[in-house]
Amino acid sequence: MWVSKLVLDSRLREVRWAIANPYALHQALSWAVRDGLERKEERLLWRLEPTRSMDRPVVLLQTWSRPDWNEVLARWPHFAEIHGPKPFNPVLSPGQRLRFRLRANPAKRDAAIRKRVALKTPVEKVRWLEDRLRAGGSGYPSETGNGRCVSYKTFSSEPSSRDTRFGCRPCCSRA
């Protein structure tokens, strides 16, 4: 895996628009691994880091293949100051506890209408997260006897869009 850090130039109108629109930011970042995405051999995981109001926005990006930032910079020459990519090969142990932040749009495919539909209730959203963690070979705090340990907040950046932020409370970081 590879990890890159992008310090965005928020003076640019295109960058401000991308920051305000997660789909647009995802599309812009996707150009760095476009070939792998087209072949369905790539997964793009990114996060816009929380920063103080005067700091430049930072994006952390993780990919399976080495990203080619020339593709992005050819389209938007001053999009970001790019650090990396650097190889990232974490060594994880069974039972190891990890803290994380995740912003997601939990959804399921509705077979009747053949479309993805957003999950609405907190129970559905937490179940969605539990399923994804299990599918990835991870456990969930409630399965280890420590009780539920997920905080979430539903917010809307646009009237038609509902995202959910998941986070692990500090109690998960204690061994």
C-alpha cells in the first residue's frame, strides 16, 4: 500500500469547491490511480483532515498502487503540495485495538428498484459499520465484551446528501 499527504491550496476556487463537495474531491483524487480504478484493481481511501481555520486543508490518501500525481497536477497545476507517496505496510496483530475516524455514506442496494438507498436510522448505520468491519477481518468493540464504542454524527452538506461520520471514542484506545 501507499500513503500520500496533500496540503491543498485553498486560495484556488477549484480547491475550495472540491473541499465543499466530497464527490468532487474524490473524483479529483481518483485521477492519481485512474488506470487501477478502471481495471477494478484499486481502492481509494482518503480523508480530509480536520484543521484549524487558518491552516491549509490536508488530505491523507491510501492506495494499493503507487499514485501518479502528475495526472492530477496536469489538470490542476497548483492543486496541492504533495508529500509522498510513501510505502505503507502496517504489521497488525490479532486482538490489537485501533482508533479510527470514518466519514461514510452508508447505503444498501434495493433489489426492487435496482438502486442504492441511504440507511436512515442509527441502528442501520451502526450495523452497516459492523458488517464492513467483519468483512475486513476486524472485530467490533461490542463483540469483545467492552460494549458499544462507536460515536456517529449524521450531517448534511447539501439538502440531497446525508453523510455519517463514525469515530471511535477514547475508551477504545485503552488496552
